Amino acid sequence: MLTHIHIRFALNQKDDNAAILAELKSALKLVKNGPVFIIGSWQTGDFGHVYAAAVRHFSIDAVTPFSILVLQAEGFGVGGLLKDIEFSVRSVSERQNGTLTLLHTDAISKNRAIAAMTELMKTVENAREPFDATFWAKTAVQSMTQGQPLTPVWADLVRGGSSTHYDAYTAICTSFMQEYIDRFGVSKGRERFVCLWGRTSGMPKPGRLLGGANPQYDSSESGNQQLCLNLKFKIPSIKAILIVGDGFNHETRQLKHVFNLGEFWKRQSSVMGRFQENGFFDYMTAFYDCDVVHLGMKSGGMDVLGIWGQKVVFIDSLRSPEVTKARVGAWTTKNLLPVPISEMPTSMGKAIETARAKNPKSFKTTFSREKDVQAMEKIAHEEKLDDLFNNEDLGKIASAVSQMFG
């Protein structure tokens, strides 16, 4: 059973941290008898961890309620995240006869939302954050078998049990089909593909000045071109490299073995939510009997693909903080394989890791001010840092992809 609670703030509360916190604490008294996972609307990549925590929770303790609080930040839409929660966690709870409460707030500034989350984690005993969800779900994730989504019911839905999802995913494939056949012909037998994901979400943008976390993990156009060339050279059996999102230059898109999926999710009108969008790949690999390895910089989106049962190789850093390494280690499985490399593929990433090495305890990689970005750009310029992978790291990545193909 799902109970949905909308937490509203009066106009004079939205600019008052104490009033926001008091309103949230009052609402959380309604869900004091079980864990409540708090997630910001800017943390869509972390939703997969909360989902996995819910799967783990309801599989071992369906009697205790499970709750999710979504803090909506201005400039970060909440509709897709709420749809994903209703699509996935609600059905998990219903199958186990469990109780699920979904709370979400009016939009407030991201800084105030972060401040509220920080205080709730300190003062509300049953409050949990996405970081906690990673370890809460560790057992469930590590028990997955390759190719099988964390919850089998979702494979049934996207492969034909739900006309909404089935029709949406079919439409995407159909929209690409003729172009693919013209380029590569009709597939014969089980063929290998690499799906390379661009990541450019870390930098501040107009209308989103606070930026995202971990901009050192943004991908490089030149680096992505290197990957496309190197992977095909090292693994000749790859039929094609499918590129997703932005972060790819014209030269990469024109390579004979590259097929551009772009923003594939925009080709489906009836499915909303990042989690559900990525269910497309479960459908595609099942119906077209293809062997796909997803490759990209470390991000929550890569984790979501892994719990859909997809093969995932993500690029991490040898210089990641210990807290990050612990979280990565908890979800290193047959589906999710990290490749720690010596240098990030962007000058910004290299600069960030250089700066953090000098001050590891206090350095933060969520950039809220333009001068923080400019400071990293200055380091990159002064040290003449480039936007490329080094050859040793390219070899590590190709080896991991080959390993995942088996």
C-alpha cells in the first residue's frame, strides 16, 4: 500500500531554514516506525540505491514500514523521480504486502534542501541517506545473477507484461531500426555491442548555477573518441559502439563502427523517469538477443543499469576518497565492474584531483560558485593539463570491457 504525502511550505517558510526543518520534522513523525530514506530531487542517479534498499527491506521485513522523503530543489524537476518511485518501490511493497510512504516537498533552494537533509540526518533517529542505502542493499545487489534485474517483476513488465513500457521501448527500437540496418545489416546470431555513455552533468549551467556533484567524472569529447577507436581495435568482435547522450564530437559520431542513440529517452512519450527509461536496455538485450556492455564515467546512472541486470563497466579514479571507494566496493558485482584509472580524461577532472590531493579532508566537488570553477581552470591552464586518457588507462578499460563480454 502506498501513501503519498505532499509537504507544503508557506511563502514565509521557504526562506527560513528553521521553519523548513520544523515542518519536515513534523511530517516525519508520521513515519517514525521504520526507516525513511531522504533523497534530493538532484540525486536521481542515487535513486537506484534507494530502490535496491527497498527491495532488501521488503524481502526480509515486510511488516516494518518503509518511507522515502524527496526534497525538491528549485531547478531540479521532481516528476520523473516520483514516477520512478511509484513504478518500482510501490510494486515491490505491494508484492510483499508491505507499507510504503512517499513524502515530497514543495520546491526550495538547493542550499536550503541540503541544509535540511544534513540536520535531519543528525536529529531524526530513523533518517537515512542514499549513502546508507548502498550498504543497506549490499546483500541484495551482490546476490544478483548477470542478466537478471534485481526484481524479476520488472523484466516481466518491460518485456511485454506492461503494454505501456513494452510499446514505448518497441517504438524506440523501431525508430532506429532502418538506420541501423542500412549501416550494419541484419544481425546474425548473438552480437557484441558497447554502449558508451557521455556525462556532462557536473558543471554549473544557466538555470542550474549550483552545478552537480563530482565534476571530475564528466567525460571528455576527445576521451570518448579515444575509447571508440581503442575498443574497436582491441576487441575486433564488437559489432558497433552505441553512443548515448551528449559529450561526443563530430569525428566520433562519423566513425563507421559508431551508432548514435543520442537522447533515446526523448523518443518515448509514455514512460517518464530515469529508472524506467533505462529499462529500455533490458528490453533491447532480451528481444534482440544482443550482448551489451555499458561503459561510462562513474555516475549513479551506471549503477541503475547494473540493477537492471545490464553488464556495466564504469571508469573510476585511483585517487577517489576512501568513502567513495567503500561505496563502490559494496556494489562491485558480476554486473558492475569499476576500472580505477590514474588520470581523469578532462583537464577539469585532472585539476580537481590535483587540488583535492593537497587538501583531501575539506575539498568538495560540488561547485556552487563560479570562482571555484575558475580556480580549477587556472590549475588546468598552469599545469597544461589535457582532455585525454593516457595509453595505460585505455588498456585497462579495454581489458575490463573484454572481461565483461567473457
